[in-house]
Amino acid sequence: MKTTLVIRPVTPNGLQVIGDFITDLGYTARREALLAMLGPMLEDRRNIALKGEDEDHGVVVFHHETRPRELV
């Protein structure tokens, strides 16, 4: 059965979900360190962070990129 992937910006309220997703992928970062790094990343307007959510599975994609200063 096909599912629909919904793409949304990551908000500060969504950091916990992104932390869970990264941990579920098997990365061994300490949760506190990971969240401490992601929080300031969202505050910097050069960064774009998106999450893809599937109705049945929750977050299935995390995308991050940094734009050059000239474009901000």
C-alpha cells in the first residue's frame, strides 16, 4: 500500500523526535549532546532542517543543509 510522505520544517519542539530518529538509526551519540547540537543549529537562519513523516511510521527522513551567508 502506498503511503504519503509529509515534509515539514523541524521546529524546536520537534528536536526530541529527531533525536529519537537518529538514535533508532543506530548512531551512538549521547542524546544530550545530540540535542545540544541540534538546538543551536535551528536558531541559525543559514540552516534548513526538514523531516519527512509517514502516517504509519513517524519520522522516516531527516534532511539538513546550510546555505551560504550571502543567501540569508
